[in-house]
Amino acid sequence: MISIPIVETVVGAITFIMMTAGLAGLFGLMSVESFGIPPLPSEIILPFAGFLVAQGTYSFPLAFVAALAGGVAGSYVGYAVGRWGRRFLVRGPNWLRLDPRHLDSMDRFFTRHGEGTVLFSRLVPLIRSYISYPAGAAKMEPVRFGVYTAVGAAPFTFALMYAGFLLGKQWHNIVPYFQLLDYVAAGFIVIALGYILLRWRGVIGSKRSPVGAAPATDPAPEGKAPP
């Protein structure tokens, strides 16, 4: 088992909830995981669900449906927060406010690529839990959002549950490997957020006059030669 106390605490809490609350506990945990606050690792929830299937506690189809439905439900909560919280990005305090042009760019991006973005983001650790917020802020069509969320989350959910089913009591052995993917995804998120922050503050991407270029001057009045 992992030697980090906080991880052991999370593992203990997740396994306790699922053993006492059954499929309702699995649904609730996956809802919170997909909402992303507080972060709960699906890399622990789903393999343990597969282990319980192997033990005869759950049936695989019912566990899969409960996990997938919980993931979609939590994603809709994140979507709603993004959609109704958009006003704070426009009228909120200065430190939170975004340039309307940036919001327009996000809207156009999700209009053109929203389906693929939501679909493939559900396969990426960490990102899968937070893609709902920008999708909601961009006002992606709700039914399409739900459909692509379910389609994208299904293989991820099935794979982790089946891995736990095959490994049985050793289900926790796969957790460190998925944690490595979490670290990689976290690195990309930090880089992306840093880039967005620098763009937002005008440090990069702003139009500047070329070095050595003469400053623009007002045109000379008609009939007079410039000095």
C-alpha cells in the first residue's frame, strides 16, 4: 500500500463509504470526483469497485452504470457552476474579471470543437474533472455536453473497474501508476494556467513596436512640410 498518510486516509474513506453505502456510495463518490471539489481520485474509486465486483458485492453492469451516472451527474454540477458563474468573469472583481475577448474566443472554440474537447478530456486524469467548468462558461449545449461526457467517460470507467476486477485484492497496486499520470497532467495544467495568466496580464502576446522603430508622429498640417 502507498506509504503517504494522506493517500492512505483517502483510500480508507473511499473504501469505507463504498462498503457501507453500496452502489449509492459509488454513485456519490463518482459525482464528487467529476465535480472536482474536493478532488477524489477515480483511480482509487473505480478499481476498488471492480474488486467488490470480484468479491460478489456488486454486479459489474450495475456498478458500471452507477459509476458512469455519478460521473455525468457531477459533471453537470460543474457545468452549472461554469455557466451561472460566467457573470463573475464579466462583472466580478478585477482580479477575477476576464477580457470579454477571451470569453468570446472560448465560446467560439467550444462551438467548433466542444464535442471533441469534452470527449477526449474525459480520458485524461485531473483534466477530466475540470473540463465541465469551461464548457459551462462557454454555454455548450447541455444535451450534447451530457452525451459526450458519458461517451468519453465510459471507456475510462470500464477500464479501471475491469483492472480492479482482474487484480482482486491487489487492486491498489495500480494506484501509483495512475498517480504518475496525474503528475504529468498537473504539470500541463500549471504550464497552461501560467501561459493564460501571462497573456491576461499582457506579458506575452501583446503587440509591441519593433525595437529601434521610430515612434509614430501626427501627420503634418495640410500645406506645411514636416520639420
